[in-house]
Amino acid sequence: MRVYRDDQKFINFRINVLLWANVIVFLMLGGAFWFVQGLQADRYRSLSEANALREVVTPAKRGLILDRNGKILADNQPAYSLSVDRVILKPLLKADKTHKDQLFAFLSQILGVPVPEIASRYDKGVAAGGMAPITVAEDLTMPQVASIQARGINFPELNVDPVQRRHYPYATMGCHVLGYIGEATEKDLAARKDLRLGDLIGKRGVELMYDNYLRGKDGAEYWEYDSHGRRLAEYRNARKDAVAGDNVYLTIDFDLQRRAEQYFIENEFVGAAVAIDPRNGEVLAMVSSPEFNPNVYSKRFSSDVYRTILSNPFKIEMNRAIQGLYSPGSVFKAVMATAGLSEGVITPETTFDCQGSAVFFGRRFRCWEKNGHGIVSVERGLKVSCDIFFYNVGARLGIDRISQYAKDLGFGSITQVDLDGEKAGIVPSTAWAAKVQHRKWYPSETISVAIGQGALVVTPLQVAVMMGAIANGGTVYRPHVVRTIEHVNKDGSVQRYKVESQAIRRLKLSPSVIEHVKNGLWKVVNEQGGTASNARITGLNVAGKTGSVQVIAQSGWFSTSGMPFPYRDHAWFASYAPNDNPHMVVVVFVEHAGAHGGTVAAPLAKLLYESRFQQVANPTLDLTNPEVLQQIKEGKLPQPGVAPKAPPEEAGSNLGH
């Protein structure tokens, strides 16, 4: 019996052990269940959500920007960007509070960027809201890509994405026209619902003004990811293909643009140059010097670089052609001659005696020629740029009539060019003085305005529009830098949309008035004693007007060339060619040149006319060659000794009539 009881006790003991073991197991399972479903509920819910279908945006290829002949000025290059996927990062941060610090330290080491700057980029993305990936770096090198992929297990939230980076193959060339792109700011995101954090959009120039055409439409791919952030499979049926942006053809002529920019660079000039077609307003060249490299703006740069750009004393981002406000100087005498003849205060036979100075309204005003020009008529007054002649014209016209003609010819308001940031300038009048300066206008002030000084300020583009209106007989065209927009359909077919030229107004100018003004402008370049002989070209009737603008008050006749840069005179040359059938207007402005417009500005105009019209005066051109003779016959080259015709591609240009 004793043996039986001992066996019974052992059996009971074993049963109790098993019972308590089961209890402990169930307690552990219950605890684990409570831990997972209670304390760790958010973590596993995030992991579950991560193991799902997700949208991956495929950015559209940005459209090309090309010159009028198809030379590419802005394209795209393959590159790699780095982003942080917050969907994957969120559970990792809950599991390991130090993971973010490790991530930032790793990125700092790979990218060579301080940790605070990486943190700032990340925080900026978080502040934008949503759970979209946050881009923290662009334009990665291949060693950087390899290093990031090698640590993919440690940092699964990092994605290296192939992208298209904007590229400007000629660096600074045409930068103020082309503009640049940049990442959408918070202000951009608030204003435009079609933008997402990290989107690149146009910020200046054509990139900005035609961004809706150039951007295209982003596509999307839908992929399944597991809880570790690994891409599993794509749902191809849901894929949305990206639509590339439209290509934009400019009115800019590459060769003219390049020659003009080289002239400024070689001579270290600050200023602007504009060439337009007076028959339709197409901008053939637009230069602002100094320039910037838009490639720098197409990717992230440090705050130090940005401060360096902003602190540049020459304001390299400013497009001087449309934003620089300057007194027009003697170039304005073309307006004065037109107004004086049109209003009848002078005739072609009217003369004034220039003795070097004269008194108007109790003040003595000087002519730039100390010894005077003697007896001067309107055509000779333009030729030698006689101040005394135009002082008299201004005194007879009065400021309000001067103001009206200046405004009619394009001054005092924006030209409506398709670029951002254009300024209107100032054309003074009695009403302007009362409204803006709260005072009356004094007649002696009119004398200064009559030679393009005083309160009158204009942009180089406005001067080009004015000269174009005189050249074509009185039509003021809206200048534009885009000629054609090209859309490529899915089937490969191409649709092109031409940007139509627009005539803003047509002035009722007498043909006789135009004839005498143009005769005077022709003499400026082509007759002995004219102020722009440096623009003279054999076989091509160039007409124009020089100008010098005082920056500081002068008490006598002297040159400012030896003075410090900020105190030197500005130099102008505004012109067109050929005189009898104008096809191109060229305006050159050199800031603080310290020299006459005919010396520093006119030579560039000559270069551009020679380039545009392919002068046969070049002795290297073989006139016995049948091919050359055939080109002359077809109008592709001008006849010897005859004003050249327009380049052949202009034959069908829309004149806006």
C-alpha cells in the first residue's frame, strides 16, 4: 500500500507541474498578446500599413528650351536624388529612439553636409505635412549612391531615385532670359494645388513664365512593400505614364546672343544689350552683364553660397535689359525730333545757333561741345547730338507734350515682354510732379529732360521698342522672347503653336517726319562728323543715335573716364538697319563706361549687324563661286554694295497687321 501512495503522490506532483506550466504558458501568451495588442498596437499597425500598396511618383521630363534655329539652350541630364521615406521611418523611430541621430550622422558623413543642415531639410519636409518622402539631397555621385545602397539594411527608409536634373549646356549664356528652376517653397505650395513638396518649378525667366508648358504631368507607379520597406511587386495595370513637358523655341538667335555676351565679357563691361526685329517685336538677343550660372540654381546649395550671390555688388540676378532704370541721355533726342516735327514747333529748316551754352528760364545750360556747333538744323542736330538745339525744342514743346510722345513710343510703362520683373521707368509731367512729388513742375526742368536727363528713366528694352517704332514708321510692338511652343503627342506626332506678334499701338506719324528723323539718324553713323562712325558698315545703311549720361553733376566740360567706377558716365547706342527697310534694332548700354557711346557701345552693334546680315564686304568671300552667287540671288546673302535683305527665315514672319 505504501508503494501505491508514493506513486499516487508522484503522479499528482507531475499533474500539478503540468498544470502550473500550462498556467504559466497561458499567462505568458496573454502577456505577450496584451503587450502586442496594447502597448505595441501603434507600432504593429504602422508596420501593417507599410506592408501595402504605395504610390511612387515618376516625375515628368521637363521640356527643352531652344533658340530660334533649334539649338538646345536648356535640357535635362540623368541624376540621382536621395529621399527619406517617412512611412518606413516612423516605426523604426518608435523601436529605436536613437535611429534618427544615427541616420543624420550617416547622411552627414556621406554627403559632406553638417548634421544641422540635414536636420533642417528634414524638419522642413515634416512641417509641410503629409507622409510624402522628404528629399534631402540631389545630384548624388556614384560613390555616394554605392555607399547608401551598401547600408540599405541599416537604413531602409533611404531611397535613391533616378531623376532628370535641369542642365544649361552653355552655362551663363542667355541666363537672364532662360532663368532657372528651384524647389517649390511653402508659398508656392500654398498658392498652387498641383504642387507637392520637393517639386521643381520655374523661378525666373522663361522657366518661370512658361512653367505650365515646360513642366509636363507627373506619372505614378503602384508598388507593394513589406514591413521592412522592401519593394515586392508592381501593379502594372494601375501605372500612369508621365507626360513630358512641351518644348519652347525662343526668338533668340544663338549666334547674336553669343557675340553680344562675349563682347561684354572680353571688355569687362557692366550693362545690357537688346536686339529686336522692328517688324514684329521678336527679341533676337538680350544680354545683361554680369551674368550668373543657372546650373548652380538647379540643385541645392548652401546658405553661404546664397548669401554670396545676394551680396554681389553688381546684382548679377538683375536683368538690366528690363529691370535696369537709367537716364536715356542723347538717345532721347530721337523722341524730341519726332515730337518737335510732329507738333510743328520746328520744321526741317528750323535752325538754332549753338555757341556752346545758352540761357533758358534764367539758367545757363551747356552743350557737350565746348566750342559749340554753330548753326544747326534738326538732321544735323541728331548727327552731332547738339544739346542746344534740343534745349530749344524742349522749351517750345513743354514737358507735357514731351511726356505724351515719350509714352506713345513706349516709355513710362512696361513693354509687356514675356519675362518676369520688368520695370516701367518714369516719364515726368506736370501731373506726375503733383501726384508723386507733391509739387509743381518747373520749366527749367524740361530743359534737362529734353536731352534725356533729369527725372526721366527708362530700360534698355524700352529704348529698343522706341527705336523700332521710329524704324518701322510708327508701330509699337510688344516684344517677346518665345516664338513657338512644341507639343509631342503619344503617337510621336508634333503640334506647334506660334506665339503671335502684337501691335500695342500705331502712331499717326507723318511720313515726312519719319523721313527727316531717319535721315538724321543715318547721318549719325554714315556722315563725316557723326558720333557713331564706329558702327559704320560698307554696303549696309546702319542708322542710330549715341548717348552719354552724367551720373554726377558736372561744373564744366571734362571726361569721367579716370574717375572711380560709380561716378563714370553711362554710354548708349540705339540703332537699326538697313535704314530704308529695317530688319533689326540693336541697343547697347554700358554702365559707368566713362566714355562716349560711339566709342564703347557702337562697336558691338556693328558686330551684331555683320553677324546678322553676313556682309559680302568680307574679302574672304569668293564672288566667283557659283554657290555664293546663287545665295546672293536667293537673298541669303546681300548683293555687293546694296543693303542686305532680311535673313531667309524671316520671310513668313507674322507682322501683326
